[in-house]
Amino acid sequence: MSDNNNDSNSMLYLLAGVGLGAIIGAAAGLLFAPKAGTETRDDLNEKFTELKSKTEEWINEQKAKRAVTQSAEEVGV
């Protein structure tokens, strides 16, 4: 059981690292793009807002999954 948990944690860390790398790469691309400062700030603000909503959605999904798992354990399934 603990091996499965460790595998899940490893996968979560891997995906988090890939996601963080993608975010940093996208931000670097925006910062070094030949655009006016106002356009770049607007783009960054838009991307940040999009990322924030996706992150909140993912967190809510994880909370729902955890609640289902906990209720199933309480029932004894």
C-alpha cells in the first residue's frame, strides 16, 4: 500500500515539476518577446488569470476526490 502511495507522490512531483517548467518557459518567452511593455504586461496578466483559474479548478477536483475517498473508507469500501 505504501509503495502505491510513494508512486503517486513521485508522479505528482514529476507533473508539478513539468508544470512549473512550462510556466517559467512561457513567462520567459513573454518577457523576451519583442513587444511593447504594456502588451507584455497585459499578456502576463491574462496568462496569470488563466493559470489561477485552472489551479483553483484542479484544487477543487482534488478536494472532491479526497472527500470521496475518505467517505468510502469510512463506509468500509
